[in-house]
Amino acid sequence: MKEIPWAELLKVASKARNNSFIYGDTKVGAAVYTENGNINGGCNVEHIYRSHDIHAEVNAIGNMIASGETKFKAILIVAERDFFTPCGSCMDWIMQHAMEDCIVAFDNLKGHRTEFTTKDLMPHYPR
């Protein structure tokens, strides 16, 4: 298996994050590394009434699907927070499209990356 290109994922996720459309405080970007070695990014897009926000992880997965792929090896999420993990809804999307032993990583934009496997975050998820 090819090594995960973290620097390129960070570049794509950070660029997407800069395009976030938010009403709150936290801009979030994400990038998925597909089974074919492609990278798709996404950002959070908040709705004015906050009832139908699109999270960065789901946006990146949607962009991957729109480009013709359905599985990814890794996802990197970036936000200016000390610690971050995807919400439960985003984890459902991740688990649906993640390859076995997918890496879910977070970068706090201060040079610190935390990595998990999908099994770390969802140990009892049905596969």
C-alpha cells in the first residue's frame, strides 16, 4: 500500500477550510485519500438556521463520490482546535465509505496531527 501523502492532504484540507461558509466560530476542512490515490477536499457549509449544516467530512466524501469513487484509505480533518474528532453522523459516512483500517486524522493547524483508525473511533460498528 502506498504511504499516505499527509502534506498534500493538509494542503487540500486547509484550502477547503479557507472556503468554509460559517455563522459560528469554527472553520473546518477535510480531505480524503481514495483507494485510487486521488484526493478530494471539502469544507463546512453552515445553513442560516443551523438546521442543515454540511460538515467538512461529508462534503469531502460527497466530492469523492461526485468524482466517481466510493472508497478512501484516509481522511484528514483540519480545524483551529486543540483536539477534534468527527461527530457521530460524520463517522457514519466515514464508516460507509472507508476502506478496512482507514486512518482518521486531525491536524490542529499548529503542526500537530493526531491519527486514529476507524476501529479506534468506532470499535463496535457493524461491518
